[in-house]
Amino acid sequence: MKIYKYFLWFDAGTVKHLRLPFSFFLMPVFLFAISQATAIHWQTTIIGFVVLHLFIYPSSNGYNSYQDRDETSIGGLKYPPKVSDNLFYATLLMDFIGVSCALLVSVYFSLFVFIGVLISRAYSYRKIRLKKYPVIGFLAVFIFQGAFVYLIASSAITTFSFTNFFSLNNIICMGVSSLFIGSIYPLTQIYQHEADKNDGVISLSYKLGYMGTFIFSAIMFSAAICFLLFYFNLKHQQVALILFLIIIMPVVIRFMIWFIKVRKDRANANYENTMIINQLTSVCMNFYFLLLILNNYYTWF
């Protein structure tokens, strides 16, 4: 009977706010880490993937919804239902399960996941609310959804030690991960300027303005490509960079089209266009890193 009570927390509204499909958008960093691992422990890799994408990320989405109580569109949810206390309890349970299951991988992995949960809570929690500060909020996402997730993923994918992990290659990969996250994150805020401001949140995108957001994202993306160029040159894998530029081209084209539209009419900085660029970027990134993973076994390029 007590176990059944926990399932009651997951009502229809709660499940919607968990935004499980949104984990697809956060998948590229984990796949990137797999693609660059020299030795992969598949059992712990799968556990780590499930912990992050089925428990921790959805819990973070739900907790953010619980704190924000948005009535307008949010990432992955155009018409958010009203939140209830069930959502809060469901996120606590999911975090507990996630951190506990992470122990099946290693103490390091569980500790890293727990730190990620704390940062995620601090990002949304009303009495701390990192997200209300434009630079601090951006850096929290830039670091802890980029470089830190690459670290978390790597600690599940292969044997981890602080002594061996922080090589030049891994530091570059962590930087690339953060730069890619930094390039897309301000764009996800671009349609929420007024809603965020009314809630006391001054986002980086609001500070930059509509055109500034596009320019900033383009700079972050260009920096990521420069780091990738340097990285693949170190590894003598120039073909991998060329392949990336080809696969990511639809994103670049869509970004430019959207930029022109917003320049003509600010109304185009809306939820629909934001989700299109977000989805397209995730599809292209995930496909690319899956190719890199397969190439490690079949050596196509």
C-alpha cells in the first residue's frame, strides 16, 4: 500500500512536467563522452545513461516547473498544466532513486550525480535561484550541463580517477561540451523575456536582446568548432571535423533563416521556432556522435 502511494504522485500533470522527451536534447554530451572513451564498460555506461536521462534530467525539469509555476510555454511543453505538490514529491523520489542507482556504477559517479542535483536545485529554488542572475545562471548551465556532465558521463563509461582523467584531450572535450551548451542555452530563453522578467528572472538572453542573443550563440558555436578543429588535429582525425560540418549544416542554415526572420519581426522569437532549432540541433548532434561511436568499431574514416 505504501509503495502504491508513491505511484500516485505521478499523475498526468506531474508526468507532463517531467518532460521525459526533453532528455533527448541533453543526450549529445553523454554520446560525445562515449565516442571519445578509449575503453568502454558497457554495463556501467547503460546504468549511467538511464540514471541521467530517465531520472535526474526529468527530475530537474519537474523541480524547475514546481518552482516556476509557469502558465506560458516552457521548454518541451507548450501548454504546461498547473503544478501540484505531487510534482515536488515525485522529483525528490526520482533524485533519490537516481543517486542510489548511481552507486551501482561507482561512488565517484554517485557523488558527481548528487552534486549535479544540488546545482540543479540551487538553479531553481526560490531562496537561492541562480537562474535569476544573467551571468551566474548562464555559467551554472554552461558548466554543469556541459563540462561537468562530460565528467559525470566519463566516470560511468570508463574507469575513473582524478589523476588520469584531466588530460589535455578530456579538458578540450569538456570545453567543447560547455561551448555547445552555451551556444543553445540563450536561444531557449529568447521567447521567455517578459515571462521571466515578471517572475523576477533576468536571463542572459534578456540582457543581450534579441539580436545580441543570436550573435552570442554564434560566437559560442564558432568557438566550439575551433576547439574541435584543434582537438581533431591533435588526434589526426580531420575527416571527423569535416563530417561534423556537413551534418551540422542544416542547423546553421536554420539558425540563419531564423535570425533574418527575427530581425524583421521580433514576433518570430517564439516558442515554435525555439523548439525547431533545439530539436534539429539535438538530432544532428546525436546522429554525429553515434557515427563517431560506430566508427570506433568499424573505422569508416
